[in-house]
Amino acid sequence: MDKKAIESEISSFMGKVSNIKNFQLLLDHIPDIYFFVKDTESKLITCNSNMLRLFNRKHPTDIFGKTGLDFFPAGIVNTFFEDDRYVLSNNATLVDRIELNIAENGSLSWFCTTKTPLHNSRGKVIGLMGITRNLGEADPELHPFMKMIPVLKYMQDNFKDDIEIATLANICHLSVSQFHRSFKKLFRMPPLQFVLKLRIQEACKLLKNSDLNIGEITFRCGFNDQNYLARCFNKFIGVSPSQYRKKFIGR
């Protein structure tokens, strides 16, 4: 049987599959894989049990018809919507997107996400499905940014201080321009914006896990000015630090 005939047989068999329920159940047995299905309006249809834990829900009916805005801050969810629109509008798959999200323990973490369109029997795009994985739980050899790991560690250890791009470039043995291009292509943001997000991440942790006032949190996260923290926090998270503490932490 030649390649074309085999492809035809595969297509014929897969065309008989009426749902993805068993596929979803299979993914329940992979601990660090979060699986989800959305319609063309980015509304959730179903997900696996791992994703339910991330949403802090017990049953798929608890998330049906909801969007990321029902579970996460707008500043985080907006990038999800942008990727959804790309997949749906272009009938294209996005592979290994690096994005910021809230982990099961409530802290901000970096996730690696792949999304692909779903079609009906006539080939029309009717939604999308995707998987995402917390990079903190994945084997470093599988990371699409393996060469950047030493740089990321340096950033995470020193985000409260002034970080020079030349220092980061030297860590991965690249010129400043090469490093800046590579980093921006991989993370969809410049290096110093990444550092800023690390500071915001630390602010989120302190807002959630401490009773420190916002002035103290400003200093501990490497910001020199409380108003600047508030502006950056609102830009990336979608709410002010005090609103975040009240709305998402219940204080």
C-alpha cells in the first residue's frame, strides 16, 4: 500500500470518530497535561480533569460556556484570546506557545501551549482544542527554550535588581542583537519586559500569601515607585494590586 493509500485509510478511519471523549479520558492519565475544547467564541465546551483542577472546578458542566475571563485576570487571558482568534481565523495550528498563566497553587507560571482547529464533517471550523503544560513540571530537555534556561534562571534570581541585556546575552554566548531577537521571537516580548513580568509575578505571590501592604510589596518586587507598580500591574493583570487582592484572593 503506497503512502497516498495509507493516508486515505487513516483519514477514513478518523472520519468515523464521532467524539473525543476517549481521547479526553486518555489525557486524564497524563498528570501534567491540561486539555481543553472551545467553540468559535472561545467559550469552553469541555476539558480533562487536570484542567478542571486548574479552574478549581469539579465537573465539565461547571466550565461549559465560560471563558478564561471567568477564571483568570484579563491581562493574562487577552493573549489566550489572540491565539484563539489566529487558530480559528486562519484554520491553523499554533505549536509550543510560551505564555503566562496561574498555576494550581495560585502562583503565576510559564506554560507551553499548543492549539489546533476542530472541524465538522463538512470541513468547517467549529472550534479548537488544545493542550498546555506547566513548564516547571516538564523535563528541561523538552523545553522549546532549553538554551535560554540559564538566562531565565539568572532573571529569576536577580529580577529585583537592574539587569543589563549585555549580561543576559553573555550568559547564552550571543551578541546583544542576536540575544534580543531570539528572546523576543521565543517569548513574544523583549527581555526587560519579561523581567517586569517576573516582578509582577512576585507581587501576585505576595498579595496572595502575605499581609504586607502595597508599599512594602513595591520595594520587595524591585519597583521604586508604588504608582509605577500599579500601572504595570494593571497593564499585565488587568486590575490594580488592591483589586487583585480583593477579587482573586478574597481579602
